[in-house]
Amino acid sequence: MKKYILVILILALVIFGLGYGISKITMPKNVDAVKITPTITVPVPIATDITETATPIKIISPDFKETPFQIDGTTIQLVNGLSEVEAAPGSATKITTRYFGNDAIGDLNGDGQPDVAFIVTINTGGSGTFFYVVVTLRSADRYRATNTVLLGDRVAPQTTSIENGILVVNYADRKPDESFAVSPSIAVTKYLKVVNGTLVEENILSQITDREWIWVKTQMNDGSLTTPVKSGSFTITFNQDGTFTGTTDCNNFFGNFKISGNKISLLQIGSTKMACQGSQETAFFAQLNEIDSFMIDNTANALVLLIKYDSGSMIFN
């Protein structure tokens, strides 16, 4: 009984001693411990919306950026958005690949999984910076890359989207005869799709068909320029059935064409047989026979037929 009285007296001394700066009381070893639970008032938030068992929905894993992919037969794997390898064994020159961005998420191979497309840049140690499209296909929680597609050197990517299983890449490029000192200003659109695990360029005939294109000039990379003497006399029209028709300053012509992505071949060109003095027809046909690809200049509403070996281009409005 005396022990309990002693404890009460000590507690009373503590309470009164706080006013005089007493901060600690040492209990005698032979006194039984008494458990004291202080009362603490904790402010309770007015409104709480916390569910401890809720698990965030994981829309997509960021590991698509680290999925190995190939460019020109070389396997590249980004780490924190960057890859640097020697251009040759022991070389101080580095091939640098960087994650550029422009991610697009959507189903590209019809399996219901959210695939991811994005853009990377590669610098091989020179002045060029080459832009590539990379597609990673999702399967369960893993990704695997398809082949890559080159957009161009020092182009300006704009938007990337996936629409109805088609990857649409919009970017700006230069005119064929412009130097790299000129900022990209030509609007270009690539339509890409996945076929049996391979990324291929979609044939969008509507870009060039069912309208008359008028030849305005041929610009060669050696600086030479050819324009029609009779403005508006040289035309070509591509049809959905794979045929084309056209006019020159002397005859009508016709033939077939094949198109794959932005590659185009003009086949079996024939014409009427009128002879016209001073006609530019022969030179015009010679240039058409050397065409191997095309691009659309949406800004100028022009069709650019690119001549083999990057030697020049025929411009049609």
C-alpha cells in the first residue's frame, strides 16, 4: 500500500514540477512499474478517400524502350534512352542512338494487345542525324521489336498515331534539291502496318490517284533545271486500277505502274506517234523511265517523283 502511495506522490511532484523546469524523474528500482498511456489528440481529416486494398491499373510497362531492335543488321538496346557503341573495334568514333519520343500506343497486329511505336535518332559520328520508326509488339507482359523504318536525315517529326491498325507518321522534310542548311518544310506522311510481324509501308493509292498532275520542272542534283516550254502541256494521271495516262507537248501516252509504300515503277510506257518539231517529249519520257519513288509535298500540293540514285526529281502540281 505504501508503494502505491509513493507512486502517486511522485506523479504529483512531476505535474507540479513542470512549471519549474523539471523534465525527468527517475523511478526507484524497487518500485513496481506502472503502465501509463498518455492521451493524445490527433486531428482527423475532414474527408478521406483512401482504399488500402486498391491496386493501380498498370496500363503499359515502360520496358518497351529497352526492347532490343535492329537497324541495318546491328542490334541496339537503349538503356535510359541511350546507346553508344564503337563505330569499329578500338575506334574513338561512337554510333549514338537516342530515344526521341512521339510514342503511339495501339493494336498493330490484331491480337488485342497495346503495341507501342516510337522514334529514335542515330548519329554515326558525322553531321547526319537519321530518324527511324521503331515498333514493339506486346505479348503478355513482354515486348519484341519488328524491323525499323527510316524516315530520313535531319527531318522534323510532328505527330505519330495508330488509327485502325495503321501507324501514321507525320514529319517535315526538305525538297529534293534543298541543302541541309534549310529547315524542313515539306509535309510528309508515312502509313505503316505490321504484316506477319514485319513493319511495311502501306500502299495508300489515294495520295496520288484520280487527279491530273501537271509537270512544272525537273530539278537535278547537279544544278540543272528543265521546265516545259509549253506550260501545262505535260500531264500524268494515275488510276486506281494501276494504269496511268498523260499528255506531252505532242502526244498522248499511257502505261501501267506498280507502287509499294513510296516506291513506284512506271511500266510499258506507250504513246501515240505524232512527230512535233522542238518537242520536249523524248527528254520527258527518259526522266519518267528513271523514276523509282515519290513523295507528296502537302504544303505546295505537289507530287515529287524521285529519280534513281538520288540524282534529281520531277515536280508536278
